[in-house]
Amino acid sequence: MLKVSRSNRLPVEKSNTPEMVERKGKGHPDSVADECAEEISRRLSLYYQEKFGQVFHHNVDKLALIGGVAIPEFGGGEIIEPMKILAIGRATDQVFLGGKLRKIPIGTISIKSCRDVIIRTFREVDPNLHCQYDYALRPGSVDLVGVFEGYNTAIPLANDTSFGVGFAPYSDAEKITLETELFLNSKEFKDKCPASGEDIKVMTNRIGKDINLTVCNAIISKYVKDKAEYVNTINTIQNAILDLAVKIVPDKNVNVGVNVGDLLDKDVMFLTITGTSAENGDDGIVGRGNRTSGLITPTHCRPQSLEAAAGKNPINHVGKIYSIMAQLISKKIYQEAKGDAIEVYVRLQSQIGHPINKPWLGDIEIIPSHNTNFASLERLAIETAQFILNDYLGIRDQIINGHHQIW
């Protein structure tokens, strides 16, 4: 059932309620855990498809990144104990086909997936020396595997009673939070400032026209020879964010603090050898980072699910699929409304065993523009939502091929 309602809430930008937003960058331990889990799911799905013509049951969403031990110092340092990535979850590991029992190399797929994530995420992490890999993947329970059957039908049945949420458009605080991390972790910026590591967290608040950002950016020790160079690096990062803010949110007053927890006189700095805090005891777990919006949005007016999308199967795990669909629906309605909708909020709730394209409840909340024909907007919202829900097969394939934001 799809239901559309007119929202009575104030748009985020006009609300006097302080706004809070967070983004954990690609090198943050939680984001690395998310990406490793999702990479395993993608590669398992592709292997299942290639060898057997369909994707089998799997959920590898309990992956953990266990921090190591390191002693960074200006100009270098020493790794004492490596990080460890442990993939935990459920995956079909054998299939009876053509009268033969076919084993599936889930361990090899898992380890190579995690290793490749480390290679493409970090410039200074040696994937062989600085990281260890292991897995504890077991077959799924009979009831969940049973619900998973029917994959080859046009629309499979939901594996769980769950929900996903989305909203559009992003506020100025949300945009600058997301874009700051993406820019700092871009090749363009790393070429300019190689000492900036990949472990970056952006925490933002907005009060009225004032946006305040606190950025934690791991600094790579080999590129800074002393405190003066460390301070210069921090200033480079801060100035780059301020320049970006002029382009992204020109009508806001933006204040930026970088590594504000440093105590330089006591030699307390965010100095790392590898560019991530995971080298020295900071652990990562799937689901503790960004939602499928790419953000963590605890502000009361933004819906947010605690569902961990990364690593869940893309076939019938509604916690994952609905989280992605809700973002797509809210964005599409906002775009198609062409100014008639100020903000759109979507909540999709499933019931186990029912078709994914028919939510138990699909709640679409819209803040309309002044003098908008809400009946027309309601029809547009329902048609748009149902179109995306019915495009399950296309979205499924896009997820498997890594074309949707997961964290």
C-alpha cells in the first residue's frame, strides 16, 4: 500500500532546529568494513550468476575490521601488529548440480575481495604486510534460504519484516558534509596534499546561516618531517574546505576546524603511518557508518534507519533493497515535481513473504510548494514510487555491479 501525505513540518533550511550531519570517509574503519562486506556480496553474486545462472542466498553483513598496533613518528614509524579483517555471515557454499556436488570458493572470494578494497582505498597500506584476512561464513538457515527461493520469479518475496527510508533534496549542511569528504579523498586533492590520509570524518552542525564543520583527517607521517609541516598540512586542508564551501554553500557562513583534538605542546596529533586510525586500535564494524544516503543524519526531521545495507544480499533482503529504493524514490519525486515539492520523505516497510514491489506500507510525505495542486503531486508520487518498485530487476543488477551508494 502506498500512501501520500502533505507534511506540516517546516523545510529543514527554514527550521530553527539546529541541524547535525556526519560523514565517515572511505578510509574510516567503519566505511572500510562496509565496503569489504559489500564487495564480498557483489563478487559472490557475480560468481553465482556466472557458474549457476542465479544468485544464491548470502548475507555477509557482520564483517569486522580489527585495528592493529603502530608507532607513527615524523618521517615514518613502525607497524607492530597488522590490522585484521574478519568476514562473518552466511553464504551458500555448495550446490548440487547435474548429479554432482559443486563446492563454491567463498573463502577465496572473501579474502580477495577485502584485499582489493584495501588496495583501492589506501595509498600507504601494504595489503600483504599491514593487513591479515580471515572469514567465518556458514550456510544460511532453512527458513531464510526457503524464502530466498523463487529468485527467478519477476519479483521475489521479502526475506524479512523491515523498512528503509530516504529523503530529498539534501540541505546545505548535508551537501557540504558529503562534498567535503569526497573532495578531500579525491585524487586532485591528494596530489596537492599527499600527507592527507584517507581516514576522514566530517561532523557538521548548522544553526541558522552558520555552518560549522569539524574535520578529523589522519595525517600520513612519511610526508611530514616535523610539527611545522604538520601544522602546514592542517592549514592546507582547512583552506581547501573553505574554498569548497564558497562553491557549494555560498550563502552560508562556514567555519572549519581540522584535527581540533590535537595538543601540539604534548605531542598529541592525528599522525598515522598508513592514513587510517585502524592501524593503531580503532576498529570498524558494518552498519556503524553512513546510511545509503552517504550520510548520518540524526536531526529529528530526517528519517533514518539503523539497517546495515552493506553485505546483505541484493535479491530479497528488503533492509538493503528498500533503503536504496527509498532514496531513489524520494530523489525522483523531487526532480519530477519540478519545484512543486520542497522536500520529500519516503518510508518503505515490508512484510516477510510478500512481493518486494508491494510494500506492506509505503509512506510518502511531501512538503509542497505554495499553491501546488496536491492531488496532482500525489498522483505523481505514487506513479513514481511504483515505477521504481517495479524496476526491481534493474536495480538488483545495478547493486550487483556496484552502481548504487551503499555507505
